[in-house]
Amino acid sequence: MNELAALQAVRDEIDRIDRELVRALNQRAQCALEIARIKREAGVGGDLYRAEREAQVLRGVREMNTGPLSDDEAARLIREVMSSCLALEQPIKVAYFGPAGTYTHAAARKHFGGAVALQPLATIEEVLRGVATHTADFGVVPIENSYEGSVNQTLDSLRDSPLFICGEVVLEVHHQLLTTLTELAAVRRIYAHPQAFGQCQHWLDAHCPQAERRPATSNAEGALRVLKEPTAAAIAGDVAASIYDLPILARNIEDDPANTTRFLVLGRQPVPPSGADLTSMLFVAPNRAGALHDILRAFADAHISMTRIESRPLRSAKWEYIFFVDIEGHQSDPAVAEALARVAERSSRLRILGSYPRAVL
């Protein structure tokens, strides 16, 4: 067989596989519609998106994948298939901390796929309010960065929110310098969210010491300002560069190449166990010596790993604090439930913010 014949044979095989893929995708979509019909007739039609089920499916994809596609790429493709199938019944409405082009925008797309109805909102508080008032089905907000730490606006907004954390998204963050200018020396002003400035501080000191740094409510909002200021630049991501048609003058300017941001997915209903979960909570420790140690010992005694702890001032009392803690496991797990009962006994306030699947993608 000559080279042209061999090439045609492979192309014919690709065509055959594509036909099988289209057939299989439509079969899957039909199954999704059938599930929606069964749930609707059972009176649970609004519960189409199941965070724990989707996490289990994506983990299964990673486990069965044999390449040459990477595990992440195989899971991403199936994530998009699930998104499209869900949208056949009704697109999920997802509010996020906007405007379009923020990293939260990218996180929402990563978690829910491209077939959702995205709603950019101006503040983190508005995102939570949108979900609580049924304007959106879910909300996505940033919670912490590997370089700059916690997002305090999100922590403070969660204190009295009726919402549940029902998922997490982990996103590698690469900052780009967007501007219509062609030389770094010509940049007179740079716009960015304060956390982005912190993540790029050393690079900016070395390459743009002459530029004034102006805070923006989001990196995407900074990109919008650049459209009106010919001598300005903005720190934002590739999505913002594409949406606002801004050239990238310098790529990957973050000081830490492993720069990563974690986001929370918020909803109105608790999530059942998925098999690999986290539980988030807040509690107030009594103002006495050893109180925090006694509370946290409940997790150590149960051999439960605590993955995160943060504190914020307690608004109702000076120099007292509310603690935000993440642990491994689901609140329905017997060992976790027992430990949480001990925390409730030893703290003056305990609220479970949610148990949810660990990020798969």
C-alpha cells in the first residue's frame, strides 16, 4: 500500500469513528432527556444537575482513560458532553463574579462546560444574592489564591448566607499584560485587581517601574479601561484578551509559575457524598485559653485531615474571631459526623457551609 492509500485508509477510519461518535452522543443525549422526564414526573424536575454524580462520572473517565489524550483532556471533553446534554432540557443559569473575561468566568466555564447560561455580576455579594433569590441556579466566586491567600470578600459574604458550597474549581492562573502599545517603556498606567498586582509585583518592579498601578474591581474591568486609554495596560487572562480584542504585550507575568486560584460553586441544596469530598464550616471559639486547640483536636482524634483554616474578625465582639475550616470527608461520613458533633459542643457557634466533591478537572 502506497503512502496516499495508507493516508486515505486512516481518514476513512476517522470518518467511521466520527459517525459512531455522533450516534453515541445522540444516544447519550436521549438518555439525558429520559432522565429529565422521569424526574419531572416524579416531581423532582428541577434537580437535573447533580454535582456528586458528575464528579463520579469524571473520575471514572480519568480512571478508564488509556491515552493518547491526557486524563484532563478526556475529562474536559466529557464535561462538555454533559453540559450539552443538560442544556437540552434547560440551560443551567450560573452567576459569576464578572464582568466577562475574569478568571471566575473561566472557572465557571471549566466547571459547568460551555452550554450554560452565564450571568456576570459586579460583586461577590451580588452573586450570592442572585442564587439565593433564584435569579441563578448556581454561583461561582473566588475563595483563595496560592500566592496571595484568601479572598476576604467571599469569606465575609459566606458568614450569614443561606447557600451551600456544592463544588470547587481549581484553576491555574497565568497573567498577561494587555495593551495596544508595542513597548513596555511606553506604558504609563496599569489596571488590575489588587490580588493580580500582588501576584505580579516582582515582574512589574523589574519591567514596568515607570507605570502607575491603578486598582480595578476585576481584571476584566481593567481591560475595559484600556480600551479607552491608549497609554494604559491591564493585567488579565487570555479570555479577556480574546473578548476585548486586546493584544498581549507580555505573557505569563505572574511571579509564581504555579500560581493557582481556587473557586467555590454555590447552590441552594446540599450535595450527597461523591466518594471524594471536602466539608467546609465556620465556627466561633470561646474566648479562653486553649479553646481553638480543643476544637481542632476533634479532627486530629478522628484522623481527619484539615486542609485549610482562616480567621476573620467577629463583627459582634472586638478581638474575637470566626474561623473558616475545610476538612477531608463528607459530613454524612460517620467519623466526620462524630467529629463535627464534638466541634459543636466545644464552639459557641458552628455552621456547616457544605460538603462537596473535590475538584476533578
